[in-house]
Amino acid sequence: MNTSQDSTDYLKGRGAQYNPHNRFRQQEYVQEHFEGLDEPLLANDATEYLPEFPKKIVNKVDSPDIPMPYSLNPYQGCEHGCIYCYARNTHQYWGWSAGLDFERKVIVKENAPELLAQTLQKRNWKPGPIMLSGNTDCYQPIERQLKLTRRILEVLLEYRHPVGLITKNSLILRDLDLLQELAALRLVRVAISITTLDEKLRLAMEPRTATARQRLKAIGKLSAVGVPVTVMVAPIIPGLNSHEIVQIMQAAADEGARSAGFTMVRLNGPVGDVFTDWIRTNMPDRAEKVLSQIAAMHGGKMSDNRFGFRMRGEGPQAVALRDLFRASRNRIFAGRTAPEFDLTVFSPPDPNGQLSLF
């Protein structure tokens, strides 16, 4: 790995190193003269948490690539700083950038638990698994203080409503008590994402996430109390972590994971610019090879938005990696299953706090 990370210009603890242009913005501040004629263009490098009070919190998922019918995201933007994150582009709709802004301007939906309860209380609500979170990590660092995700789980448990969680933060163990109760009712599945077992690569690529060792420990503790866990080998990046597929699955299985899933990396929109800048800075010796292999899996582009192809890729290398994954999963997780969600136990409490007579 290039020692350029040690440069005083490199923002340690951040994945992106700049803000690519937001196509929705007509105006933006730039530094015109780098010779010192302008005053320095100052920017606040600290993470900002911006309160938001949306009117709706549960989203219907229409994508055929996503197995759960609903998603809920208590946070928009993510301090984890994963350089490849497809969700970076959503920050543009808020007037910010998919680069540094995504990591240091985190929107906090403070009324998320209350909105969820209101949604589940509606007479026409039909229970179906809610993915928490389908966009940004519901256990990112600020959750330790705000506890929005824990409050959401409390609502789901009260209503006996199914939920799926995906995270790369061991903070999920804080809520082991709630998850164990949900698991006993067949109302929860957890996916722990592990991209690499190489700590140096993890630190550069996902600077504020839990280590792989911590994530494996989380899989073990969740599994020990009956919470069904899947390991997500995601995303698979050819030339970076593609050689670790089998190792990651085996390590997760050893801790009690019941199955595994994967996605191929897709660098949609400005995410491709952010990732390209990152890998050329950190790994100049293999940057072009990695970028070329990524493009080869998406028809010559950094991303493919077509359903059925965007997450699995195409071409000889994508097929080979997919075949390796499937054969290894069948072998490593042979005989292991996860229970189906039980939708029959959904039971909204009486809004008046009294038992109904009918």
C-alpha cells in the first residue's frame, strides 16, 4: 500500500478525500487560485449530525434484487466511510456530495421510532420484513449515543413485527437482548457484512468500521443465543478481496453463521470517481488493473444499473467468482438453515392502552 496515506494532505479516518461535483447543484464554492492569492478555502472536517423530522419512515422496496418488501433508514449519510458504498449518491438529493459530505454530514431522523409505530398501527398495514437498513448502516458510530436503532427494535418487538438487519459494526451486540427475543418469535434475521480479513485493507477501505475480528465475534455471540446470522461477502472487488471469498465464509461458519450472500462491486455515478481517486492514491501499482477488472464485469463501465446484473456482474470473471462462491457456500454451510419469518404473530397494541373487547 502506498505510503502517500502518511501525507499531511491525506485525511485519515476518511474514505473519500474530496467532494466530487453534485450534478443537482447549480452553484458551489471552489478555490480559484492555489498560489495564495485567495484566502484558504476552509472546511469543517468534523462530523456534523443534522436533525431531520420526516413524515414517512418506512419505504416500499420495488427492486427485484432486494428480498425484503420494506426498508427503514434512521440515518442518511454514514460515518463508516466505506469507499465503495453505493449509497453515497443519495446524498446528492440533499444538496451535498457523494464524497466527504456523505461521511461527515449525517442526517439523523429523530422521530423514526415514533413514525414506525404510527405506520404499524394503520388498519391497512400488512406485515412483511422491514430491512434495517437498506441504505446506510443503522449501527454507525452515532447510534451508540442516540440509540435510534434500539428504539426501533423495541417498537418492532412490541408489535411482533419481522425485521432484517445488515451491519458491519459490532455495536449490534448492545441490542442482543432484543434480538434474542425477536429470534424466539422467528421475527429477525441478521446479516453481518465482512469485506476483508486483511486489517490494513479494511482500515484503508472502510476506515471507521469494526475490525473483521470484531464482526466475527458478533456473529458468534448472536448465533449462540439463537439469532440467525448470514455473512455478506460484499462487495467482492476483483484484485482486492476476491481471493478471500472462501476464507471469509469459512471464518463466519466457524462462528455459527447459517449462510452467506454476496454482491459484486458496482461504482455507480460519482462513487466511481471517489473510488478511482482512492485506489490510485493508495495502490497505484495495481489501481488500473483493478479498475479494468471492475469495468469488465459491467460491460466496460464502472457500474450496471440493470436489475439482475447490477449486483452480480457479468462476463467470464464474474461468472468464475460467482461459481466459486456458490460451490463454497454449498460445501461450507451444508445442512444449515434459517427459520422463515413468522408473519402470523403481528399484534399491534391497542392505541388507547386498553384491551379490545372485540
